[in-house]
Amino acid sequence: MAGAAIDYQDLVRRDQVHARLYYDPAIFEEEMDKIFSHHWVYVGHESEVAEPGEFVCRWLGLQPVILVRDRKRQLHLLMNRCRHRSNTICQVERGNAAGGFRCAYHGWTYSPSGELTGLPYSVGYDSRDFRKEDYGLIRVTIESCHGFIFGNLNPGGHSLLAQIGAARPLLEQVINLAPAGEVMLRAGLLKHKYRANWKMTMENVLDAYHPPVLHQTAFHLGTGKSFNWDSVYGPEGNARTRDLGNGNGQIDFNAQNRKSGFFFQGLKGDIDESAQRAYHAGLAKRLGQERVAQVLGDSDPHFSIFPNFNYLPPGQVRLIRPVSIDETHIYYFPVMLKDAPIEINRERIRRSGYMHGPAGLVAPDDIDVYERNQEALKARQDEWVILRRGLRTEQREEDGSIVGMAYEETTQRGLWRHYRQLMTRDANGAI
């Protein structure tokens, strides 16, 4: 007997959300369908599979997929499931399958583009009711924006660019930092697992209210001196939060970076001056000298694309993988700038580990908080989570984005508005 329909209009209100959204397994199951099976979901970057046969294993919610480049250099996203008896055909995270994929259970083999190429004892199949061309790996629709690849199991509703919307200029801001106008995600990755709900990461990445409290040590060690929080996050600072629509958001440090510089940049540090000059010259060759100061002033943006893509200074992509209602895996990929001096990219890798490694200054703090959040949800008295800060002072700008002070909860409210919209649509995608 089916349970009662979940009333998301009641659970997600203008300025508060109900704690049930973080701990109810039935809600998690609906999210995997209505969000991760009917939405563009980030799966990887083109540079991760740059050569023919290269692949990485990823997920669309709970569904395993393989991002692979075939012999003709075409990209494919394939369901990681043998068409025979449903075994995963690939168990390693990444590699090269130029010779194809082979199911370890019964030996069915597939080309890198997913065609069924062979099966043992094929004489047992009658050609009247079995054709190999009907049993290739199931393909998933993909679209790419500036090299960032998203997959969609049911793409009829809208394009990737429509979903990215106002976040697209931020992806352009990322690639503009590279002398070649391209970035590379081939420098390895950091992996974390935490015992809490996946949405906590999406909320936290756009939360500039917690750093002055939770990350005091990180800022002190990063600067070597006492940090003036109000100079960035407070009323005298220039940082802002931006609800970009579609659940996407930004902590906008652009004006702050241009005003005083920000230590997250990852483009300075202990880099030799000759390398910095070479880097600037490479940018100037592509962009023109006048734009270099603006590009370097803006530096790496800080933003997210719903439901599972985060971009963090100093140059990291974070992919969020929900596993269960109270388990989440997150993956950090250092973003290398193509044709930048090796000293620049080496510093970006170093800062990635420094901030988000297992002994880093930021990620362990956040993960600890996520797990304490989940534990606290077991207290079932007054279960409303408040998102009211800055509600009466945020402003809508000409481009449609809603802007608040850095420490306000503008972006969290925007994320939950979009969530409610997705979770209240019917099976045909209608709201």
C-alpha cells in the first residue's frame, strides 16, 4: 500500500525548512527520481577522458555510469550495467578501455562506445529473437559547457544551458584564468565520506555566515595574522551572496578581490616572479593586456550548480555523490590552468590539499559539522530549520539575481525554492 504523498509545499517554506527533509528515507528516494533522474547532473570534465579509451566511473544519483571517449574521440555516458544479467561491467574508478569493456560474470564485451561486440556461446541465441545491435550498453544524454559535462536520464524538459543559466559567466571566469582558455582536471582527486545528508554540502558551499566562527583557525594560519572578518564578510566588506536561480548560487568575492586581494586565489603564494610574469604574458597574448588585470582581480569564483557541482577557490571542482539519506561522498578535483607555468599549477594543487585534504584547514571542519547536524536531527522537538537571516534586506538586481550581504541566507533560500519546485512536479515534469 502506497504511503501518503509528501507535502513539499509545507516542508519547504519561505524562511524555514523541516528537518524531515534531511532524515526521511522516503524523501531521499523521491530525490533520486525527481532530481537526479530528471535533471542535468555533473559527471566530469572532458580533460579527464582526453585520450581514446579513457574512462571514469561516476553516478547519476545512485545509478552507476561510465564517462568514456571512444576510438573516434567521441564522448559517451553509458550505464554501468551489462545488458545480460545486470552485472557492473566496470569496477575501477578510471582507466583506459581502448579494447572495450568485458563483463566479468558471463564475458559479454562492449566497445568503448557501448556496442555489444561479442558474447561466449552465441550459438545459444536464435537470430529470430536476438540481435547484438539491440543489446548495447544504454546511453545517457550528455551536454558540455566549457568542458564541464552533465548527464540527464530524461532530457526532454530543458537544456543544460537553461539549467546553468546565470552561472554560465562563472564557468567562463574559470577558463579565462588559463592562458589557453581551457582547464584540466587530471591532477588526481581528494575523496571524503561523511555520515550526513547530501544537501548539507550544497547549503554549506554557499554559506558565508559560518567561516568567521567555524574556520577561524584556517584564516589565521592562512594569513599568518589575525584576520579582519568584517573587511570581507561584514558590512564594511564587498563580498555578497547571490541567488542565481535554478538552485544555483554564488558567494561573490569579485569586488573584494579587486579591492584588496584575497588569499584564496592560489595564483600568487610562493611562486617565483619569473613564473608569474610568464603567466601574465600568456594571459595577455590571448585576452589582451587590458583584460589581464580584471581577470586576475576576479580570480577563481566561488559558486555552485544544482544539484551536485561546486567550484571552490583556489581552483577546485567538488562533485557531490548522495549514497543514502545519511551518507554522502564528495570528491575534490584540482583545476589546472592549461599552458600556465608549472609553478602556478603546482601551487594550486598544494592549496587544494592545504584547504580540503584529510588534514586540511577547511573540509574537516565542514564534515564534522555535517555529521553533528545529522546527529542533532534525532532531537524531534521543534524541527524547523531557520533560514531567515537577511530576508528583509536582500535585493533583486537587473539581471534577476537576488543579492544579499555575505553573511545572509539568500542563497540557501534560493536553493530550497528550486528544490521545492522540482519535488512538486508530476511524472511528466509539470509543476
